[in-house]
Amino acid sequence: MKQITGLVGREALVEQIAREARKGRHLLLTGPAGIGKSAVLEAVIDRLLLRQRRIVIQVSEHQAKGQFLEIARGLLESGLLKPSALELDAGLDALDPAALEWAKLKRAVNRLSIRDLTAAIVPALHAQNGRVLLAVDDLTAVTPTLVAFWLAVCDAAQLLACASAKRPNVAKLWWKLAEIEIPPLPPEHARALAQSYLQQTGTLVESPALFVAHLIQQANGNPQALADLLADASKERVVNKQRIREMKHAAGVKYLDFTPVMIVALASVVGARYLAIGTGDTELYIFAGMLAAVVISVRVFLFRGAGKAN
Ligand SMILES: Nc1ncnc2c1ncn2[C@@H]1O[C@H](COP(=O)(O)OP(=O)(O)OP(=O)(O)O)[C@@H](O)[C@H]1O
Ligand SMILES: [Mg+2]
């Protein structure tokens, strides 16, 4: 989405986060999946690089081993770690780091254990005395066994990370990071984003205002939800009104709980029936029977509707 439209509506937020980062703080960007954490983090890094000469290592893997490999690679390529420290051929130490071909080294480095990688990475970061900035796109899957590693990273380097959930079993790590929650995109920016996407992709829409209003309501300020709905729509030759009405996205579906209403309705039916029998009121008895029929059929339709919304 960002490749098509550019980053929309996050200017102030990116500046605010960059300002916090320049103070040297460890930061954690949080928010639900698709809200734009990765996109904002990337923009923050670009901004920091404009003004400061920092060594930035970007980690985009979500799983531990992949993250360790990316850090090792970043350190190797910026000359902060000698190949021999990763048990590679010592002859490579003499090479210019830019001449190292990661594709050829990766397999050998991958054979190292997490413990060996930790023993190489942490001292290399320490030697830089806080000069390295690690941008870790996603720490959501971090496990308790890795907390010690990440705490050591926080002591030696600056950490900027994203997480869609803060698992309580790694709370010690979260304490180290100042949390910045990425808010939903406000409606005016969501509108600008949708309009820009439609223009860029040349999607034809029968009634653009209705379409965009519908999208914004469905996506609830979540750019990924917007992107999914738009990508779906752009497959059509022309998006007509029928299609707009059919579009639904989980992020925007409002779940109404009718259970209390149904309980009250059923209780009234039963109460009315007893009252009718007790007082011998035939009309009330018939009315209660009809009400029961209505309640039961409404219930059937409600459940069908809920099934569709999912
Ligand atoms: N402000 C924005 N303007 C344009 N595109 C955006 C914006 N924010 C996010 N996007 C796009 O929306 C999609 C989802 O954003 P992103 O991947 O940053 O979300 P996330 O919060 O990191 O999600 P996850 O938790 O799944 O990693 C991406 O395609 C991204 O390019
Ligand atoms: Mg992400």
C-alpha cells in the first residue's frame, strides 16, 4: 500500500517518534496488526538517518533465529564483527566488509547455535558503545528464553521495535522500552489514502463518495484493512453500488449482542402464557403463542446475519 500511495497522515507521529529516538530511548511501537507499525518504523529510521550518522541494523524477520542471523549480517557488513568471530574462515577477516557475500556465508552462520551467535553479537555491540541502532520490525513472538539477550542488546545499543501484542511472560523486556501506541488513521487521512490508491491504480467506481465512505467505515482506521478492501475492489472492472454494499471487513464489523433482548423476550412469552392460563384469558394465550413464534423466527434470522458478517 505504502509503495503505491506513500505514507499518508503519519507526518507528526513520525516526527514525534524520531524526536524520542534522538534522546537515545529504547522504543516499542504497538498497535493491532495492520495499523502501520512497520511503515511508521521505516519512516522513522529514514528520518533518523537523514540527520544523524548512526549505524542502523534493520531486522525484519519475526522469528528468533532469523533475527539473530540478520543482526550478525548487519554487524559483518558494517565491519563491526570479524568473520572469524562467527567461526567463518579467518582469511575473510582481511576482506573489505562490503566484499563479503552473505548468500555464501549464510549457511555456515546458520549452523551456529543461538548461544554462539549471542556470544558474538553482544560484545560487538558493546564495543560500539551505543552507536548502533537496532530496528527490529517485530518482537511480538519473543520468548522468555530470549529476554536476557534482548536486555543485553538494550545495554549495548539502542533498540526500536514493533509488537502487535505484549506477551506478559516477557514483561521484563517491555519495561525497558518506552511504548508508543500507533493510533488508527483518522478518517480524513484514511479518505486521502483511499482516494490516492484509487487514482494510482485507475480503479473505476460508480459512486466514489459512497464507496470511499463505506471503505472508511469498514476499515476503522486500519491501513491494512483499507488495502485489503481496495485490492479486492480493484479486481473489478467497475465497482458498482451492489458490490459496495456487499463489501465487508472484519475490522469494521460491529458485533451487536442480542442475547439480553432475546432472554427478556422469551421470559415475557413464558410469563404471558402462565398469566393467560391462570386467569383463563384465551386472547392473551393466543397472543403469547404468536409472540413466541415471532421471537423464534427473529432468532433464526439474527444468527444467519451474524454468520454472514463473519
Ligand atoms: N499511513 C499509511 N499510508 C499508506 N500506507 C500505509 C500506512 N500505514 C500502513 N500502510 C500500509 O498498510 C499495510 C500495513 O501496514 P504495516 O505492515 O506497517 O502494519 P503493521 O502494524 O506493521 O502490521 P503487522 O502487525 O501485521 O506487522 C502495509 O502495506 C503498509 O504499507
Ligand atoms: Mg509489521
